[in-house]
Amino acid sequence: MPHPGYTSGVIESPRLEASGETVAVCGQQEFVQRTQERNMKVGFVGLGIMGHPMALNLIKGGHQLFVYGKRRLPVDVREAGATVCDTVKAIAENSEIVILMVPDTPDVRSVLFDPGGVAEGLSSGKIVVDMSSISPIETKLFAAEINKKGCDYLDAPVSGGEVGAKAASLTIMVGGPEQAFAKVKPLFELMGKNITLVGGNGDGQTTKVANQIIVALTIEAVGEALLFASRAGADPAKVRQALMGGFASSRILELHGERMIKRNFDPGFRIELHQKDLNLALQGARSLSLSLPNTATTQELFNAAAALGGKGWDHSGLVRVLEHLARHEVAKG
Amino acid sequence: MPHPGYTSGVIESPRLEASGETVAVCGQQEFVQRTQERNMKVGFVGLGIMGHPMALNLIKGGHQLFVYGKRRLPVDVREAGATVCDTVKAIAENSEIVILMVPDTPDVRSVLFDPGGVAEGLSSGKIVVDMSSISPIETKLFAAEINKKGCDYLDAPVSGGEVGAKAASLTIMVGGPEQAFAKVKPLFELMGKNITLVGGNGDGQTTKVANQIIVALTIEAVGEALLFASRAGADPAKVRQALMGGFASSRILELHGERMIKRNFDPGFRIELHQKDLNLALQGARSLSLSLPNTATTQELFNAAAALGGKGWDHSGLVRVLEHLARHEVAKG
Amino acid sequence: MPHPGYTSGVIESPRLEASGETVAVCGQQEFVQRTQERNMKVGFVGLGIMGHPMALNLIKGGHQLFVYGKRRLPVDVREAGATVCDTVKAIAENSEIVILMVPDTPDVRSVLFDPGGVAEGLSSGKIVVDMSSISPIETKLFAAEINKKGCDYLDAPVSGGEVGAKAASLTIMVGGPEQAFAKVKPLFELMGKNITLVGGNGDGQTTKVANQIIVALTIEAVGEALLFASRAGADPAKVRQALMGGFASSRILELHGERMIKRNFDPGFRIELHQKDLNLALQGARSLSLSLPNTATTQELFNAAAALGGKGWDHSGLVRVLEHLARHEVAKG
Amino acid sequence: MPHPGYTSGVIESPRLEASGETVAVCGQQEFVQRTQERNMKVGFVGLGIMGHPMALNLIKGGHQLFVYGKRRLPVDVREAGATVCDTVKAIAENSEIVILMVPDTPDVRSVLFDPGGVAEGLSSGKIVVDMSSISPIETKLFAAEINKKGCDYLDAPVSGGEVGAKAASLTIMVGGPEQAFAKVKPLFELMGKNITLVGGNGDGQTTKVANQIIVALTIEAVGEALLFASRAGADPAKVRQALMGGFASSRILELHGERMIKRNFDPGFRIELHQKDLNLALQGARSLSLSLPNTATTQELFNAAAALGGKGWDHSGLVRVLEHLARHEVAKG
């Protein structure tokens, strides 16, 4: 392992999934297409907490899936009939549309461009769909590279978490060309509900980052406000209720405010994931020469949450850092 | 006036209003009470932008108003039949309920406790209602002082602005004893719609501060997010629309987000007033030994808005500071 | 006590000191002047932790002191021959130069302008010297008011703490007219060593605020750096030593950095006093429409220190807040 | 180039330097060693602004240098007798000590571990010395990898800039084993003056990060203080002078404070480099679960400086962001 902390060479990352005994060997199988026009050959790379139920939903929707087979492959994906390939390149060779759902920017880069990766298996007319949440700026570079192969690229990050992935109710924010969006839309509709084509490549990822900025900072705002109220002697539950009618009302005050009062910090959306997303925002801000002062400060508060043992808390647990600083809790729960 | 920057002595503050020629001299007039049970004798101190329409709504509701007459008194208040008194003390002597609507904590202190002030005119059983937005901590001290006179105290700050004051649609957040709240409620209902008794004295002001923290920080969050999106090349209007469905949705994203995109920074709620409110939050935080990091940073951004000429902008104009730092505007309007 | 939280009326504040049995009644005593040209009649209001040793140094220097006698007066000040007056006004009547050394802006305002205060006792040609640390902005207003009496005003805040006050080694930062500075300089030289006339009225206070901004923020910077180093596994003592040679070197790294490593948080300069000083900076920033982002954040960290029980810690104890957030201490001491 | 934004494969990065016509082909030349004990075979990778003069100083000191020859190689390095190699691997094969001086963490990783990189050319007993400023956390991983080859690793970042590199007066902060330090020390002494072995691997980089935190935050502090003073009407030059005697004194107040007053923002040390260093601090803070609130905010201010066109300004130009927010300059210069 010559590159500490970084994956390279032929794709064998433990973050990607594969089978032990391959059943259906890719490239050597014939599938009967049920619905001529809708049944598509879809590659899916990244069968983790999110990708696994998303892939199942695509199979249930009648599509033929090509997945990676060098490591653990969820049994139900194989049993549902996914074709297992030896390389990511082979997935791309066999699919019209290749979907990625991996942890971070370097993983997408690696899956796409490492030797044996997606790029090597593409041919003109195919579509790459990255549903991971990664850098909008690098997304544009990736898309340009893929375009050189004669292929379209869609960035299509999601929100809604594991619950939304299982329930096929994800919000999907898409960037890319309209005709590619139209072609992939039936697949999106098998995975999510609130599906928006925001603009060109990168705009999907940009929208996701904007979403994560607002969510984090609104949680922090609700935390400061409820802590102030509680420390000043007011009942935070009544304060929350009084505020829900006015300008301070938000989904965060409603849901995460209630979590802070009821002391329910089981995820939901984990703090360590929100740290990753704010890091995308802050790295983007540096690239774009933007000041995001409250995003920056909120990231530092998330770091403190991690120090308090909170990497796995729901992001509403950010309030615990403010409480820790004040030696006072919003509520006793 | 030997005390620069501070009001003391007999109440003659230019911030309070009074008449030129007094018509109805207080204490010497008989009013025919229209509705035996509801018609109350109400003192009203502070006929400014907010207090003026609020007082008119009380008169329209059939109540007898006692107002201050040493300086400018809005003509329509006098014509509507308000009784004009020479001192604030006289207002308190003639009223069952004394309402204050003045700019800041020192004004309330002065109106209540200076020589010739409200406290001197109170007698057991009367109620003082402070509808100004002031310090929750000092409010508790003021209430305790008033209670010594055998009188109840309600802190009842509002949100909704001049528009809400005129339309009698203010949100009113009340702290104080239930029986006093019950007695004053008919008056509140002539001025507002969303009326909540949050808890004991101070809790109304605390709720208002909590509201202003959330509103300011959510505006800032929406500003950072839309600026990021726009600077990264996305259409901020489409981003806002995509976000409205999910966890990032809020009244602020809806209304103030639209202002940022449409470039409408006419108030609304002025930045200099929000600076005053965040100052209450931050002074309170120091008293209570609380850290409010994003409130503190947002106050500094409001200061910068003021430097850019924005004291009179709607508070959504906070985004202009972020834009100024980035040399990039969210939208061209 | 009609004004909760605020002192008014004739000066009887417990913050000022006075005698039980007055020995020398002011206005009725003759003192033999030792040095014709240097021996001055000096009023001194505020014999607290700082003022007490400063006043003694003036008496030792051969000057005739007039002090306030309604409350506790340090025995040694009385025994040293200070003349005790019944009112602050009487102090001003009997002195050429009146020195103030009181806690905060409202105290200065009260001592100067309340009934029975300094202003009432002034006559043309006298000099008021405020050595308290207060608002530069209000200082200008105070000076203008005093000037109307035909008197000069010097703002002359100090740094160096109780140790410097006793050792007559205070740093004194002065604002005001040159001729007044020249006249008072012999007194300053009995109290301090590093004496600078920075500019006109307010500039002394402004310099003190600037000093306190830099000191607080440099402490915070050293805290972040040593905590980073320690948490990353380096020996903070060796890191501090390595840094002392380069651009990072400062008095704070030298002295307060050592305190952080040796775990010595006995004051020194107390956190609650630094909170007061940063509040002057931040209120000034609001008045002047300035953004002081790191001052604002550092104040919130001081608030957290107070919540951890640290109001009385030396200001280097600010590092404990960063440590508390990281669950890691710079050193074990 | 399949990996946008990332270097991999055989080392051909434009950030590294090489010759057009190779004169001395490495591995095929005999050098007469002047000083038997001191003359060492030294590989040097990274002949940029810093590395170029550092390498020349080593050659002047009598050492035999092996450098990379695929791209631009400074003429004077070749003329001074450096041996030019075709691969980085060959440099390592020919040298006892391999020095790296490249821009960032990924560059070090690439130079060390890519195919054809340093690691492939190492044999037991050699020493790798990384004088770049990179991540302390990844440094530990790199060192552990190199140790597996039977080689020691020193992290030895510098401060002092191009001026210090030319004058051989750099400050060098070293992490690694004592015996390796002792062996390399004669080389360090040809490049710098203030040379400290802080601790084990990573501690050199950690010290550098700590240094950059303090320097950035002290610049920011001095900026806030001088801006406050100037905006409040005081002469910033006199304020700076008054502060230099006390607790606020620092090298930064002395040198960068003067730059702010004299308006000299020519580098010195460029803002874009300080952005990179604070990014190391902030990425480290996330990894270590630390909150560095003022480092985070100061990074955002540097981002704003970049937006104002200041990537190439001296880092004291940070004050311009505060000035931009206040619409007021510290001085007219």
C-alpha cells in the first residue's frame, strides 16, 4: 500500500462492495427485458447504507443492474438478479447508465478515472450519474472529462437519508443537460420524489451544499435561541411553540427544535456527515474566494461535538456543544 | 441636561410624544363608557411608529386612553378622544392599565422610575404592560419593583412591524401572571392575533430575543447559501425553489430569500432595530455566561451593513455584506 | 431604590469609598505645602483595588489628597493625611485636579454629573482626569461637558494591574490637551512609568481598548496554537520555545503561553474585567459601524469561561474554554 | 491526464523542475569529495522559489546534489554542478539524504509514493527530509511508510520566506529521530539559523502550523485594534507606539502593524500561502476534533482578501478586509 490515506490503482476499495461467489458473470448473461422502453441496463457503484436500498428500488422497478463483485456484495442485491462484474470498467461496458453513490470527492475521482475505472469502459452515448455528495467545483471537471468520451454527466446528490432511500422518497437535486435528465428521470422516480433539474453540471452539487449550509446554520440558530431562553428561565417548549407562528418558523425549529427539547439525538443525519458537507462548503468557499463566516464557526462547533463523542449523534446534537459551553441544558428531556 | 447619552430627571424625552395644545386635560374629564365590562381606562406611553397605530386600535376598540402631552402628540390620537396628561405619573393615576411602547431598556426604566414617572402614580391593583422590546433580565427587576406597589406587570413585546401594528395582526409574546394576562387579553386582541402567555415575568422578552436570534441567523444562513450557489454558477432562484421542499425550508428562505433574489431591501424590519435586538441577546449572554457565537458574528455583519449605509435597509440586506466581501451579488434583480 | 441596576441621586455608591469617623474635614484644614511648585491639591474618587495604591503614591509624592468620606475609606489613606469630604462636589471644590478611578462608564457619568457630583464643584481652570477604563465615545461627550465649565479633561486609563499600581509602574495612555497633560504629568509619574499622550480627548481610552483587543485575541491565538500542538502530540513547551524566535513571538506567548503550560491561572488580570473591556470594544464597534469578528467571538469564549467558573481566573484561562471544547488539555501542569 | 486536479503516475508534475539538456547524467559520474566527513550526496526535489536558493546553498556548502531533469531546471543549479536524474527514484538511489520542498501534502505523497517516486529508490540507512509545509497528520503516515524501508524521516518545515532562503537564515522546525537530526543538521545549518528539534515525526509540521495560527490571528488582532483606534479618531501610529511597550507588544505589531500604517502590502508572505497553511490547521482540527474558532473566521477573512484581489498581497493586507467592511482605512499611507 504505497499511498497512505488514498486509494489508487485498480479499484479494490473496501468502500465499494462485491460478491464472494459470483453468480451472474457480467458480459455473459442474457436478460429478458420486461418493458421495452423503460427497462434499462444500469451500472451501480457504491452499495453502502444509501446505495444498497436505492439499487434494490431500481431492480424492483424492472431494471437490469450491473454491480461490482470483488468484495462484499449485499446478498439481497445478488439474489434480486444483479449482474456481478469483476471491474468497474466492466460495469461501464455493460450499462447505458452508470450510477455512483460513494462517500466523497476522491472516491468519485477514483471510481471514474483510476485504471480499470468507469471512464475506460464508457462509449459514446452512455450517461454517468453521480448521486454522491461531493465538490461542485471538481464535479465540473469530472463532467468535462466524461463529456470527452461522448457521454453525458449528471450530478444528482440526494437528501433524505437512509429512511428516504428505503422509502424511495429522496429529494434529488440535479445538474446536467436536459436530455440526459429526461432519460434518467424514470430511474430517479424509482428512488425519490422531489426531483429538480436545477441547471448545468455542478449545480446539483451546489444546491446540495447550499442545503447543508442552511440546515446546519439553522440548527445552530435554534440551539442558540432555545439555550438562551432556557438559561434565562423560560420554558423552551413554550418558546418554541410561540415562535412557530412567526418569522422564526422553519422545518428545523419544528423537528430539530423538538429533538433538543425531548433530548432525542439518535440519527437522523449524523454529525460526521454534516462535517463532511460543511467541509465541501468551506473548501468551495476558499476556491471561490467567498467568506462564509457562520458556516466556518458552525464547522468548529461540529468538531467540538465530535470531541464530546458526538460523531454519530443526529446533527441536532450540535446544541450540546452550546450547552457544554454554558454548563446548562436546554431541557432535561 | 448634564448626563450625555442618558435620560433622567422628569420625563421629557423627545422619544416620548405629547401634545401642543392640550384639549382634554386628564383627571378633569368624564367619559361615557360604552361597553360596561370591556371599556377600560388605559394609559399609553410611547406613540411612535409602532405605538401610534396600536393606541388608535385601542381607542377604536372602545377604550379610554390617557396619553402624555408635553411634546408632539399625533393629531389623530387627540381627535380620537385620548385624554392628555401633563406627566407620566398622571397617566398612571388615571388608568387601570398602563402600556409602554418605547425604544429601549433605559427608556422603560426612565418612564417607570424617574421622578414623575409611572411608579409614582400607581396604586394597588393596577397593571403595567411593557410592550417594548427590552432586556429580559432587567425586565424581571422592573417587575419586582412594580409588584412592590401591589401591581401586576406584564412584559409583552411584539413582532410584526408597522404593518402588523396597523393591521392589528401583531404577534404578542407575554410574560407575567395568568390573571393579569386574562384581564389585559381583550386589549391584546385589539392589537394582535398570535397571542401567547409564555410564562412568568421576563419570559415574554426572552421569547422575543429568541425570535430575533433565529430570524437574524436564518437570514445570514440563507445569505451564505444563496451567495455560495450564485458564485458557484447556479441560478439562485432555482436553488431557493429546490430547497423550499426540504429541511432547509423556512419563512426566511421563502420571504427574505426572495428579497435577496429580487433585490428588494426596503423595510420591512430595519437593520438598526435588529442590531438593538441582538445587542439585547449579547448583553444577556454576558450576564448569563452563555456563548452565542453566531449571534455575535452576525451582529458584526450588521455593523458592516451599517457602514455600507444600510441601517435603514430591511434586515435581509445583511446579504449585501457577504456580497461585499465576495465582490459578487446573489442576483442582479 | 427606584432604578434597578443603575446608580443615581447623590453619590453614595458602595463602589466608592468613604470613612467611618472623619478625621480631617475637608474645607476646614490647612496643610503645610512641602514643595511649593509640585505640591498640588488633588481630588481622588475611587479608592478600590487600583485607586487605593495609586492614591497612596500621590500622598507619598507630597500632594494633598481630597477623598470621599461617606463609606469605607482605607485606613492608611486617612492616616496618610488625606482630607475627607462629605460629597464628591466638595472634593472638586477643594482640588485643582480631580482624578477618577471607578469601574465603568455609568460610574464615571454618575460621579461627574449626578447631583452633588464633580461637575457641580468645578470652577474654571481645574482639570478632571479620568483614569478609569471606559467608553472612548462617551468620554468625548463627558469631556465636552466638562469643558463647558472652563475646565480641561484628560482621559488617562492605565494598564499594569494591581502590581503596577503598587509599584508605580503603570502604563498610562492619555488623551487631552497638551498643557493639561503637562500640568498633570508630575502626578502620572508618581503612579506609572510608560506615559504617552496619544492625542485629544477619547484617544487615551481608545488606546486602552485597542490594547485590550490585541491582548485578548493574542491570548486566544496562543491558546488555539498550543492546543493544536498538544492535541497533535507535540510537547507544547518545546513548541512555545521554538516559536519564540520568530514572527509568532509576543509578550503574550512568553508570559501567558507559559501560564497555559504551567497551569497557573491565578490573576493577573481577571477574565471578568477583560469581558468588560471587550464589551467597550464591541459597543464602540456598533456605534462606529465596525466589524470586529474575532473580538466578538473571543467575548463569547470569555462568557463560556465564566460559565466554567472562571470569572476570577487570569485571562490566560481563556485556553480552558478551548480545552473544554476539545476534551484535551494543553498540558498537565 | 485522466485525474483532473490530482497528480499521479510517474512524476512529471510541472511543479517540479528539471533540465532541458542534461549535462551530468546521474549514476554515471564521479565527484571528488572535498570534505570527507561533511560532503554528502543529497537529493533535492522541488527547486521552486524556496527550494532553488536552498539547493544552491547546499551546493555552495560543498555537497553533491542530485536533482530532477524532466522539466525546467534552474540554469545556475546545473552550472553549479548538480547531477541531473531522469526520475525521482534515481535521485533516491544516488543520495544518502533526500530533501523535498514542494507545495502541498498531495505533492509530497506523489513524490514519495507514486510509481518512479522516492520510495522505490530508497535503501536501508537513507534519510528522507521533507521541508515542505504539509499536514502533520499525514506526515506521520508518510514517515511510517518510509520507516518500513529501513530509512529515517524528518519533517522540517521552515519559516522566513524567500529572503530567508537566500540568506540561509530560515527558521527550521524539525520532527524525527535524534540521530537522523544530528546527521542532517550540517545541511540545515547551510540553509537556516534557528534550528529546533521539537520532537518526533509530525512535530515539526505541527509546530509550523501552530506558528501560522498565531501569526495569522495576531495580524487579525492588530488589524481590529488599529482599525478601531483609527475609526475612533486616534492616530494609529501613536497608538501602535504606545502599545509596543506593554502586553500587546509582538513582532507582528511591530512589523505588520507598521505595514498597515505605511500601507506597504508587498510580500513578504503571500495571503494565498497563508490560506493554504490555515487550511492545514483547519483540516487538522477536523481530524483531531478540535475547535479553532478564530482560525476558522480568519480563514474566511483571507478568502475575502482574495476576492478583493489580494491573493498576492502580504498577509498584513488582511487588514484591508476589515477596512472594506468598515469603509474606513487605518491610515492613508
